[in-house]
Amino acid sequence: MAEPTCPNCAVSGVEHLVSKDSVERSRTKDPWFIVVYCDSCGYVYGVVAKHTFTQPTTPRFVLPKV
């Protein structure tokens, strides 16, 4: 099975891929994103969005006046 290798320090193995929640938080204290990085050298593989903004769905109908 192929193991991921860090392009910066050449350490290999999935156990060296770690993630950490961002310091920035939403109003509900959820992290905005997750950072995936190498635990040996700190090379950042990517950033994954965790908190997304949604619009509330409210009913949009009008009752007739009687």
C-alpha cells in the first residue's frame, strides 16, 4: 500500500498527517476551518472548511386578508 510522503522533509506515513482546528471561531464557538499538516516539519497540506454560512429557510407565503 502506498504511503503519503511529505514533499518538504520526505517523512512518510499517514501517522505524520495531523489536523488542528483553527483559532478563529464562529459565534457558536465552532472552528471555521481545519488545517492538515505534517507533524515533523509543519508543511501544510491543505485547509478544509468546517464552518459554513447558511441562510435560514423560512416559509415564504402570504395569507389573504379576510
